[in-house]
Amino acid sequence: MSLVVALALFTSFVIPLPAYASPVEAQTLLKWKSTLGNHSLSSLSSWTSSPHNATGSNSTVSPCAWYGISCNPAGSVIRINLTSAGVEGMLDKFPFSSLSHLMYVDLSVNSLFGHIPPEISLLSNLTYLDLSINWFSGKIPLEIGYLMKLEVLHLFSNGLIGSIPQEIGQLHLLSEVALYSNQLNGPIPSSLGNLSKLATLYVYNNSLSGSIPPEIGNMTNLEVLRMNSNNLTGPIPSTLGNLTKLRELYLFSNKLTGCIPLELGNLNLLSTLGLYNNSLTGSIPPTLGNLTKLTLLYLYDNKLSGHIPGEIGNLHAMLDLELSRNQLAGPIPSSLGHLTNLLYLFLRENQLSGSIPASFGDLMNLTMLDLGGNQLSGTIPQTFSSSLKTVVLGQNQFEGTLPRSLVNCKILEVLDFSNNKIEDKFPAWLGKLPNLKVLSLKSNHFKGLLDFPKVDHLFPKLHILDLSNNNFSGPLPANLIGKLQGMMNGQNVQEPQDKTLYGGQTLYGVNVTMVMKGWEVQLVRILTIFTAIDFSLNSFQGNIPNVIGNLHSLVGLNLSHNNLESSIPSTLGNLTLLDWLDLSSNKLSGRVPRELGDLSFLGCFNLSENQLTGRIPQDKHLSTFTSDSFRGNLGLCGTPLQNTCPGDAQPTLSPPRSFFLEDSTREPHSGFDRKAVGLGYASGIVIGISIAYILYEIRRPKWLVAKVRSMERRAKLMKKPKRKAIRFHGG
């Protein structure tokens, strides 16, 4: 037998040809194609009744060779896969009744819209249905409960509304259900507990309400359960402890109350537990120490109390432990030092007391340490992991000096020791750290002169320097200011690619507070273009060095409440990105430089309580500020002050724009009224973030909303190198 004959026989008898394909299936699919808004798109060009698709002597049209179509040996369509095919249209004319053999439908990532027709129930042999990432609206049809052979149901990322049908609980073969990122509401149906073969259930990012049904605990094959980002209330059912195959449990960003069930300690395979941003109370159950495979534990933003259980130290696989913003008290257990794989540790804003355990010196892989906002005391440990990029110990009661071992942390980027009782000289040795970007020593007992060695590289990438409210004295450090390359041009600083991008600019995942325009502002996630210097509330003397005008990327400058003398340097007019400038409560003399009028982005300007003289420049931007910006300078004259300059007629004053009392409902306050404001935070590992969101505790500072958005617009105009985006942590 020749090779050609053998191949012919093989083709004829082994590989089934679509000679018997139903012409009805082909014609009905072509009819649906004709209803599509873009039916001529190239991906469906093979969908045609032209003769080149005809097979056999009877020239019957077969769809089996069409793009995205698969047939069984009898020539019936059993599979349609048009994912990412650019299909635009509706399913109203889809031939459900003509495709009775269909087992697999994937129409995901297209532009399909309208309702999901109830006729979908006619696909009685369907095992796989994926309509995700389209524009479907309306309710999930109850008739979907008739697809008794269905194993996979994906409807996520649409605009579906209404409740999850109870009838889905009839589909006993289901192994995957993904309904997330819709607008579904109402309760989670208890009938889902009947799905004993279900391995993954995704219903997050909807508006589901009510309690979590205890029947969920019957789905004993469940491996991934994600119900986060809804409006669920009530307690976490203890029956979830029955889900012993569970690897991921995400219930965060709901309104859950009550205690964390002890039974969660039975989930021996669990690797990720996210319960943050709820209203959970009670203590952290010590049974969580049984979860030896746990790598991520997120319990922050709840109302948990009591001590951190020492059993947490048994979780040797732990990479990320975030317990911030609760009511946890007592000492930090030394057993946390056993978590030698730990990368991120966030315990901030609790009521923790005592000292930092010496065992923390064993956390050699630690990258981010945030213990800020507690009642910790004692001295700061002398040993730190050389892997650290962030150390936040602010708002505690630490004493003593700064540990010089920090100089070994060569990749350190953020240091915050603010609001403690540290007594030391300025740590000029930190200037050797090549990547340090944020240094906050505010509100401590630092003292002495800022005397810096004459070296070429000193704090080369620093973006934020806050030394306010200490006991520094002597002249402002011109030798330091002249070396702050990170505040000069921006483009000359190469950023590591391990941050999170927002609007083309990288962000630090830390909390740093600064005084901006008389408000103590908490910068929770900081744009790298955000550059600021705060030397206020010290005893600096002498003049303002001209070299400060070289810091062209500077956004905020606060030198207020010192003993600075001489004139204001005209080089400050070079700081064209400056958003706030506070030189108040010094002994500055001479005239107000006309060059300050070039600072067109300036939103807050305070020269009050000095010894300035002469006419206030009336041109450009300076004319927009109120008298509050200039009060307490007896030698100043002209608008907006009431006292006129010699030779001027008495002006008729119209109230100009105010940057200090923009909210008429706000009570009068001094320039250093400390109120906490947060910029742009959604805590945790996954975070989708906009720094334009403003959180506030007491009153909304409208200038802050406007100016942050202004900074964002400005960021788009600044040239920056391209950087990759990654996730970052800020629990």
C-alpha cells in the first residue's frame, strides 16, 4: 500500500470530517453574526456560507472549520471559544435552541452587552460557561439553574445586578463559580452550601449584604473563598472551620462583627487569611498559631483587643504580618523573632507597650517594619536587618540615641523616628545611605549644630527631610542643602523598580506626618515627586542660604518659628513647583522679593511675624493672598494690608482668595493647630489606590483636596523614567 493511499484511508476513516454538520447550526450562527455591531471583523471572517467552506458533493455548509468552533465526530458544534475576539453585540439572537450539543462556551473579554437570555437553559449539555469581562447588565437568569452538567461558571467583570439566584445551588457538579466585580446585591444564598464539589467561589467586589450563611461550611472541597469588598454583616460563621482544604480566605472590606472563630485554626492548608477592614472584636485566637502554612495574615483596621498571642511565632512560613489599627495592647511577643522568613511587619496604631524585642535582630529578611503610633518605650535596638527598606517607629516613647547600625542598611529608603524622646545630635552618618528618601526626626530632643562633612555625596536621594520641633541651633546647613540632589531636578535620580506606580509616579507605602499650611498632615502613601523640607520650631539663626534656590523639585518649605535674620533670598523664586512656603515667626527683614510672584503653584504663603518692610509686590501671584500672609510685619504696606504705602490713595479692598480660612465653617486656629489628615490610603497588600482621596478626622481642608489634585496634574508634566508597577504594603 502506498503512503498516499494509507494517508487517504487514515483521513477518511480515522479523522472525522464535518460532512454531516447540521446546516441549521451553521445558518443560525451566521444569523447571529449578522446581528453583531462589527460582524465584518477579521476574527469571524471564516464564518461564511461561501462555497470554500462546503464539503462533500452536497455542498452542505459546515461551521466546523470556522474560527473558534469545534465539532464532535458527528459534525455537531460542541465548543465555541471566541475569547478576546473583539465581538460586539447581544445574545438575544444567539441560537441556543439549535446548539443542543454545545458543551463549552467562552465569550469572555469582548464587548457583549444587554441581558443574559433565559434561553441559555436550553444548552442542557453545557459544562463550561464564561461570559466574563463584557458589558452584560440585568439579572443573572434563574434558568441558569437548569444547566445540570455545568462545572465552571464565570460571569465576573460585567454590570450584572440583582441577587445571586438560589437555583445555582442545584448545580451539584460545579467546581468554579466566579461572579466578582459586578453590582450584585442581596444575600448570599444558603443553597450554595449544596455545592459539595466546589473548589473556588469568587463573589467579591459586589454589594452583597446580609450574613455569611453557615451552610458555606458544607462545601468541604472548597480551596479558595473570596467574599471581600461587599456589605456583609454579622459574625464569621464557625462552620468555616470545616473547610479543611481551604488555601485562601478573603473576607476583608465588609461590615463583619464579632470575634474571629477559634475554628479557623483547623484550616491547616491555609496560606492567606484576609479579614481586614471590618469591625471584628475580641482577641486574636491563639489557634491561628496552628496554621503553619500561613504566609499572609491581614487583620488590620478592625477593633481587635487583647495581646498579640505568642503562638503567632509558630507561623514560620509567614511573609507578611499586618495587625495595624486595632486596639491591641501589651508587649510585642518575642516569639515574633522566630518568623525568620518575614518580609513585612505592620503593627502601627495600636496600644502596644514595652520595648522592641531583642529577637527582632533575627528577622534578617525583614524589608518593612512599621511600629508607629503605639506606646513603645525604651531604647531602639542596636541590631537591624540589612534588608530593611522602611523603618517607622514614630509616635512612641523611645529614648536614647539612634543606633549607628542603621548605616549598614544600604537599601534603606524611609526612616521615621518622629514624636519620640530621642536625645542625640543630628545623625550626619545617615547621609552615607545611598537610597534614603524620607527622613523624619520631628518632635524629639535632637540638638546642636547641623555640621556636615565636606563630601561630594550626602543624602543623594532624599525627598523629605523633617527636623521640626527639636532643639537644633546655629545656621541653616548650606553644605547639606547644596548636596540634596534628590530635590534638585528629579530626573537625575534613578528610582528602584520596587514601588507602586500611580499616574506615572512611584509611591512609598508608609505613613509620614508633616505640617502643611498649619495642619499636621499624614502622608500615607507618598509620591516620589513629593519633596519637602521642614526645619520649623527650632532655634536656627543667621540667613536663609541662597543655595536653597537650587532645590527645583521642592514642593514644601517650612522654616517658621526660628530666629532667622537678614533678607529673604530672591533665589526662592526658582522653586517653581513650590506649593507651600512658610517663613513666619522669624526676624527676617528687608523687602518681599518680587521673584516670589513667579511661584504660580503656591497655595499657602506665610511671611507673618517678621520684620519685613516696604511695599508688598502687587503683580503676579502674590496679589492673591490675604492679609494673614503678611500680618505682624509693621514695616509692610500695600494690598492686602490695611495700611497704605506713602503716596498711595486709600484702596477699596475686595476680599481676595484665602488659603488659610477657606472653609467658613472652620473655627479659627493658630498656624500650628495639629489636626490629622490622611492622603490617599486603602491599606493592605492589594491595594488599588488614588492619592486624590482625602480622609480627614475633623473638618475637610478644601485647599488640601485641590492642591493634591494639582500635584497630580503637575506630575504628568514632569519627565520621569519609565518604571514597573508592583504591589506594596501598608497595613
